Amino acid sequence: MWQALFIVWRESVEALLVIGILYAWINHQANSGHTKKMLWIGTALGILFACALAVGFTLAGEWFSGTGGDWFQVIMMAVASILIFQMVIWMQKNGRAMKKNLETEAAQSFAQRGGIGILLLAMLAIAREGSEIVIFLYSNFAAAQGTAFWLLTLGSIAGFILGYATFMLLQLTSHIISWRVFFNVSAVILLLLGGALLMSALDKSSGLIIDMLANADAPEWSYTFFDPVWDSSFILSDTTTMGSFIASITGYRAQPMLLGIILIPLYWIIAIIWTQYNNRIKQ
């Protein structure tokens, strides 16, 4: 639930920001009424594209069965983790000049194609944000059953409502809470979620990999990567309400396997080095 809430919240705010920037730019143009219609049509088409992508993933998941379906879900979790990492890097590079760049693209598109150019720009921007949400949510919904499914649905709806409220709050209080603060805070949350998704992919794939090792008659030492290294349940169990919340947003495990202990630090080392490298390039 919390993963769905955070990602929908973050992406909803960014999508609303894109629409808001384009809408404000259109207000300063001639024949703005027609261009605004093109903006809303483009937004609707972008949402439809994301919905079509969701249907495609659902059908693909149903087409695969057994081990193939499990591997498909693992791949989607891994892709979602990588995509979240890419989102943070992209925003780090483009966030500060996002308004200027988007207005420049809008001016060029409008000059070349008129209202259709704005339609296409809005459609592509919203389709990108929507696709990111779809890929992430599918990786969560694919593993959800019963009550968990409805909790994820509730989290997604709450995320959108919270995203709209956050957008309006930032618009009204931009002199107090800047967009830069929002993007910096949300980047940390996204990186945490990326690590959590990586651990979820590892959890789901571990049994599959162990079966492959058994079928290949692999050496005994290879199984140690999937053995629990310690048990911190007496401090914080990941089955309690608080433990489950922390696990869902950080990848915490009370009984982590050796491979997870290797992957998570490696993930954060790469994240820190890459973000620091991008900061130096910008400077």
C-alpha cells in the first residue's frame, strides 16, 4: 500500500506540474481557447496510452503461467526498480530547468504544428508519467492477493488525492516550500522504494533460482547466497505493522539472505556515486 501511495503521489505531482506549466504558457498565447482544448485532448490521450499499457501488462501476465509467470513478475519488479533510479537521475539533471525547457518545447511545437504540437507534447509527457506509474503498480499488483490487492488500490487512490493536494499546496506556498525541496525529498523516497523493489524481486526469484541450481546440480556453496544471515525479529519483525511499513519503503528484512545483504549496499553505493557525479556535471 505504502509503495503504491508514494509512487502515485510523486508521479501525480510531476504530471500536474507539466500540465500546469503548459496551461500557464498557453494563457499567454493567442487563440488560447483552442490550444487549451488540444492540451486536454493530449492529456486524455496520454492517460489512455497508460491504461492501454496496463491492459497489455495484465494480458501478458495472464498469458504466462507457472514459472514463466513468476519470472515475468520478477523482471517487472527489477525494471520498476531500475526505472525509479532513472527517474531520480533524470529529475536531478532536468528538474531545475524543467519549466524553461518545457516552455521552449511548447513554443517550438506550437510554431511548427500549432495546437497539434501542444497535443502531442502533452500526450507524450503524460504517457511517460503514466507509464512509470503503470510499470511500478503492476510489479506490486502482480504479487498482491485478497486484502493486499484492495490495500494497493486504496493506496493508489490516496496517492493521487495526496498528489493533487501537494501540487495545490506547492503552488500556493512556493515562496515557503520550493519545488526544489519537493524534488529532493521525493528523490530520497524514490531511491528507498527502488531498493525495496529490488529486495521484493530477490524474494520472489530466490525460490526459482534455487530450483535452477538444484536442477543443474550446482555446488553446495552456491546455496549459501540464499540462506538467512541473521534474525533481527526480536528487535523489529517485518510481519508487524511497523515492520511491514519499513520493509515496504526500505527493503528491510528481519531475516535477510546473503545476496540481499550484498545487493542493497551495492545499490546505494551506485546511487550515491551516480547522483554525486551528476551534481558535479551540473556545477
